[in-house]
Amino acid sequence: MQSRLPILVFALVMAAIPFVPSMPPFWIVLLDNIGLAALVAMGLVLLTGVGGLTSFGQAAFVGFGAYTTAVLTTSYGLSPWLTLPLSLVVSGLFAVLLGLITVRLSGHYLPLGTLAWGLGLFYLFSKLEFLGRNDGVSAIPPLSIGTFKMLSPGSIYYAIWVAVLVSALLTMNLLDSRTGRAIRALRRGHVAAEAFGVHTPRAKLLVFIHAAVLAGLSGWLYAHLQRAVTPTPFGAHAGIEYLFIAVVGGAGYVWGGVLGAAIVVILKEVLQSYLPLILPGSGQVETIVFGIMLVALLQLAPGGVWPWLMAFFPERTGGRKPDTSLKLETRPRLPGQGSVLLQVEKARKQFGGVVAVNNVSFDVQAREIVALIGPNGAGKSTTFNLITGVLSATSGSISVLGRKVDRAPPQEIVKLGISRTFQHVKLVPDMTVLENVAIGAHLRGQSGPLASMLRLDRADEAKLLAEAARQIERVGLAEQMHQLAGSLSLGQQRIVEIARALCVDPLLLLLDEPAAGLRHMEKQQLAKLLRDLRDGGMSVLLVEHDMGFVMNLADRIVVLDFGTKIAEGTPATIKTNPEVIKAYLGVAA
């Protein structure tokens, strides 16, 4: 309820503004334009700031929404309210078609791709006969409720701002969910997200559609505010401006989109109105001044104005602990020792002429801790990536419980009960420890994006967060549960990764240098945790350079050197192996 109070206050303030005595109609028009821009910017917050997908083409989706209602109401006589779902559907369908191509691009190709189809669609709007070519569509009927017609900017004001508030709430609900955590994980790269079952192309397409639908809603409202539609507002310049609005407000914050729209729209209007009075006959000098002022603003607040303002308010620390009595279904354990869980047979990985893993064979049995050791560059992390589907083997086979997985994607491998940590920590730093760990339980939840937006996922979400809290307590970080992951030490972040991997409820846990950055007592606690996991029916395969830690923990050790297995056996055997001493240990222990 506390988190909803500022939204309620904001809604009451916006509702009261038209009743302010002597309120100039001009300011109502300005607020209408701010609301329309805020809808598009909120979509870009999710798409760019949260999902990490830069788009310069959102103005085209505004055009889809506007032209759909314009044509259907003027040419076919449909009620504007009936065209609302159709405008959203048209925007969403075009987002699917464009998104299937666009979201697979990466780097600078992604924004260039959005710019390209943005330009193409703008050209299409101006050339199609049934859209009126450059003249567009006019005489669009106003929105109406009964006999009340929203003919003036003041009368449609409430429709625009109700749409803004509802869209903001739905977007915030989406981000505060299983689906939202998957979306937020995209910004840190796809490898970690996919390791816990997130289908990244699908998640990217989802945010692309969400942003397009919000833009389509803005276009629908715009058409009935202006009551005429031409191609001009839907060009590349508008697309760039929408992205700029999101960046100025704070690209990672829903309300940053609203604030950014207010700043940019008001600043543009003030400059266009008053700068010619100061510098008469200066042409488009307001554009230059506008650019300089916004660059200066971003220098002051590089992350956006919204987080800069929020920094002046005391940060709320802590949070309500999830009800850990709630349980998810658990995976059946293998009956006992001796059952082969993982089988690696002559696995080979080549990168061009470089052989990173050279015909390596070993297995991991049920209730066993196996260590994979060797000097830097020996191929240990590459072997992990082969097992978890990040890389495909050039030859050989990898099997989990007798099922070959050497060509399976990470999302399928994690379903079999294989989870992992990473050599370089892959957490989302601006998410809490609890949220990061809950990503590990992604496949154990059921609720989709629509249920999340409508808050129908609360029972499912409570169980996922309860599981995350249970694993955080299990690894000894209960006090850090509600802290941002980026604020923790490197050693603590590695422990958070272990908790996240445990949320999979794995049969086999792969740990890549888990003791790096830990103090002596923390290593002892980690060793005890891993022994407890083994005794509870879980197997562990770990890469580690701390030989004292490995020798006191592992049941068996596999040694790699230049991608080739040079030894395998118990710790006592490995300590005295001449090849291992020469290649790695250096001296006999």
C-alpha cells in the first residue's frame, strides 16, 4: 500500500488541475501532449532502459494506432471506442512482424534496424492512397460518452491521463513479476538468463510488443485529440525525440518516462514561444538552444532526472521477508551413489584452428563432488559451457541421465536439473539479492505476462520469492536479502550466484571458481554447504584454483592441461601424480 500512495497522490493532483481557477487552456493542451509522449516513453523505458533494446522507430507504432482509428471511424463509421482494441492489435501485430527480425540484431545493428524501418513506414504513410497520402485523414469523430463529446483538449484530458496511469500501473506490475525479472536480466546479456530457462528472443519480443502497444494507444488518443492525422508526427525525428524523452527522464524508470515527457515538451514550448522575442529573426535557433540545454541536463544527471531526484529522498532499506512456509514442487533425487548423472565422452571444442577442449571424457555420479582443475587456459570454463549448452561441442557427446544434450540449448538443459554459476559474476546489480536469486526459479513458475500485469500471479509469485528467500538463508546471506546485488562484495556476489543456482532445485550444480574472493571462514562455510548438498542427494562439479579447498572437499578430481585430460582420481592420487605436479601443482604435497 505504501508504494501505491505516491501514485494515488499523483492521480489526485492530475485530476484536480483542470479545476484550478484561471487555468489557461494552453496548459491543458500542453498536459495532453505530455501524456501522449509519456505513453510512448514508458514503452521505451521497458524496451530500452530495462530490456536493453534501443529503438528509434517507436513513432511508427504511434502512426499505426492513429491511422487505424482514423480510417475505421471515417471510412467505415465504427465507434472510436471499438477502434481502440483494433488500434492496439494492429500496433501489436506489426510489432510481431518487425520484432521477429529486429530483436535478433545486436550491437549497433539493432538501433540502425529500427531507424531503417521507421523511415520506411513514414514513407509508406505518406504514399498510400487509403491513408490520404501527405494530406492524411481528417474529420475524425471525437471520443464520446453518451451525449458528452470530448471536443476540447480539456474534455479529453482525463481520457489521456487515465490511460497514462493505467499503463504505468500495468507496466510496473509486469516488472514486479517472474516475467519482469526475466526482462530485467536481459540487460546483462543473454547467457545468464538462458542458463535459468529464460527464452531470450521471446522475452525481447514481449517487451518490443509492449512498447509498440503503448505507442499505439498514444496514437489512438492523438487521433481523437487532433481529429486529423498526417504522416508528419510519425517520422524519424519524432522517433529520436521519444527515445530522448526516455533517456532524459531516466530510461530504467517507469515514472522517468512521464517526467522526461514533461521536461522535453515544456522546454520545447517555452523556447519556441519566448526565444524569438529575445533573438528576433534568428530562424530555428531554439533547436540549437534546446539541444544544448538537454545535453547540459544530462551532464548533471547522466542516468536521467528521475533517479537524480530520487537520490535526494531517503532510500527505503529492508523489506518484508517472504513467507518461507510456501513450497514449490521439488525434483525427485537419484536413489543412491553409483548412478551416472553426467557423462562426458570425448568432448571436443575447436575455435577455428584452436582446440580448447581435446577429446575429454569423465563422468559425475549421484551424490558426488567432482573437481575440475588445471592451469589458466586449460579449458575448464569451456567444458562448463559445453555441458550447459552455452557452446556446442565440435565432436563427442555429453549426456545427462542417458539423454544426449551436446546440441541442446541452455533452456532445455536446465530443465533436466543442471544449474551453474559463472567465472565472472553475472548478476543484475540494480536488482535486489532476492530478485536476482528468484531468477533461478524462473522455470518453476507458471504465470505469464498478462497475469502479471493484472496482478493475478500473486500466489505463484509468493512461492517463487519464498524459494529464493529460503536459498538465501541457506547460503548465509539473509541480512543482505533486500540489498542491491551491486552493493555486495565480490565474494558475497559469488554466494548469491550459488543461491540463484540452488533455486533451480538441481540434480547437478556446476560451480565456476566459487571460493574466489572468499575469506577463510567463508570458504569453510561454503565447503560445509556443498557437503550438505551432496548428502542431501545433489551432485557438484566445480572448477577451483584453491587446492586446499579442493583437496579437502572433492570425492574425485579431473585435471586438464591445454584442453586435454591428464589425470583423474581421488585427491590423494592427484597430489602425487607426476604429470599433475609438473603441469599445475608445481611441488609434491
